[in-house]
Amino acid sequence: MSTHMSKLIIVGASGRMGRALIENAEQMEEVTVVAAIDRPGSSWLGERIGGVQLTGDLSEHISQADVVIDFSAPESCVRAARIATQAGVRFVSGTTGLTAAQLEEVEECSKQAAVLHAANFSVGVNVLERLVELASAATGESFDLEIFEAHHRRKVDAPSGTALFLGEAAARGRDVSLDERAQWSRHGQVGAREPGEIGFQVLRGGDIVGEHTVFLCGDGERLELTHRATDRGIFARGALRAACWIATKRPGLYTMRDVLFSRS
Ligand code: NAD
């Protein structure tokens, strides 16, 4: 990790992730939070989270920052990406639910300053994603590949974005398209498993933070690659690690793979 002291602005600061980011950042020597931004009109404006007071205007503070970290909402993510990168400030975002056009706009901003957008900032999940691609390539289609995920009862989408991220890695490992190989559900007389399918299984219940297992089932052996999240702080810590890493990077679009596996 870089030893550079990075000045951070957190966008979406009163949210679950925003608060986790501020709390975790306050325990790190490598970063300092110089401003915390929330939605204009938010009842949190003027309140303090940790040592920082919440304000509603990113532009007013942008000149103080090395990196903006955004965990807010799609529209504010795009706006924050523009404001940060136009000022030459690096941008890290974990906001999900962006349309393809919004994502493209955020990616376009990387021409002006370094940008990293990731749907999952957990270090473990990003290591798992790489392992899945390797295992999928090495085993080939003689091993049946299935992805299981479990989340709390309040989760509204399925399979999880992380399961899809792992599915894409599995498909890439075999040089196939996930859209063509995905088997989203099985019920009734579905017939024997088609070779090369990538199956998804979903469990919902209780307060499970997030579990993902990729099964590779061969004849006479089975490989299971599992990640279990027990604390949402993993996303905040991963995003802070990414912010430290990107603080000295040139303009360009980066991923968590770059943070975890590149040597510079
Ligand atoms: P949340 O609803 O608790 O917080 C969102 C915050 O953004 C709120 O404080 C809200 O007031 C603020 N906000 C909304 N509009 C804003 C604006 N215009 N300007 C500034 N702030 C604004 O949600 P959360 O659980 O903290 O998650 C936030 C985002 O991060 C979601 O998209 C979620 O899916 C995503 N997320 C990503 C990861 C990951 O690893 N990539 C992990 C967890 C959550």
C-alpha cells in the first residue's frame, strides 16, 4: 500500500457505507477525510460523523482533495465523477445500479483523472474472482460449474451482482459468453444438465451479509471456492485501500484487479 497521505472527500457520507468509510478512515494513518458530502436538503447537513461535518456541495471542497470516494446513488455518482475529474481529482466509486449510459459517462471521466468503479470492494471477493477464472479455464467443460449465493431476506435482486461478477469470470476462463451459458433456474422436468452450462442457485434468509460458492464438479472430484462476508466494513476497507492505491495514479480506468495484483 502507498505511504502517501491521501486527502479524501466522501460522497454519500450519511449512508451506511459513507459512515463505515469515515469510521474506518479515522483509524488509518495513510488517509484523512477533508470533507463529507450528502444530498442537498438531507437532514444530516451540518451534523458531524466522527470528526467531520456534513455539507451539501462537493464543488466547494474539491480543491482540498486527492481522491473522492462515492457510495451514494447513480445520478450523484455521475455528477461527483464529473466534478472530481474536471478538477484533476481521482475518483473511486462503489455505487451500484448505474445504467450502461451512466457507467459509460463515469468511465469517460477517466480521461481527465484516474477512476475506479467496482460493484464489490471486498478484497476476498476480488481474489475469488481471479481464482474462479483460473479454475474455470484449467478444468474446462468436463467440470460442471455452478454458482451458489446466499443473502439476507431484504435483498430484492437475484442473483446478486457479485454472483454475476463471478459468472463473468467463469465464462471468461472458458472463452464463452455468460448470456449464452447461464442457467438461471431449474424447476420440474428440466432434463439432464447441458454440458457447459453455468448454473446459478439463490438462497434468501435471515441476516446473511453475503456468501458465494463456485462449485466445479468433475467425475470423482469436486472443487468448491467460497467467500463469506460477515461484516459490511470489508467494502469500506477495500474502497479505502483502492483510494490509497489510486492517489498517485495517472488518468485512466482502473479495477480492483489492478489494486490487488499490479506491482506498482
Ligand atoms: P444508503 O442509502 O445507506 O446511503 C446512500 C447515501 O447517499 C445517503 O446518505 C444519501 O443521502 C446519499 N445521497 C443520495 N443522493 C446524493 C447526492 N445527490 N449527493 C450526495 N449524497 C447523496 O446506501 P448504502 O448502503 O450506503 O449504499 C450506497 C451505494 O453503494 C449503493 O449503490 C449500494 O448498492 C452501493 N454499495 C456498494 C458496495 C461495493 O462494494 N461496491 C458495497 C455496499 C454498497
